[in-house]
Amino acid sequence: MREDLRGQEFGRQLLEKAETEARQRNAKHAYLDTFSFQAPAFYEKSGYAEFSRLEDFPAGHTRYFLVKTL
């Protein structure tokens, strides 16, 4: 999300729309990945749980894999 758009709920709204679409298509889970320099806390606050991670990928950062039951 662009810096000037943060804090306006656009990310939350977009995520909710994607989850709604997934439910309509009978998906049971939503999976995503993010990096430590992006928004792992945002996704955890939205109900996602970490199920795996890659340390130092890319160098100096962590890649997180998250899942949410829909």
C-alpha cells in the first residue's frame, strides 16, 4: 500500500473483498505470504496465522507464510 494511502482502511477492505470472493467459490482457507519489511502484523490482526517462515530471505529479512480459515 502506498504510504499516502495507509491508515484509510483500503488494505482491510481489499482483503475482506478477496476473502468474500474466496468464500463464494467455496474456499475453506486463504493463504498468503509477506515479508518482514511489509505487513505481517496487518495480516495477523486480520486473523491470519503463521504456519512457516524463511529466515534471511531475502538477506536480512524474513518471508512469512500465513493461513486463515474462512
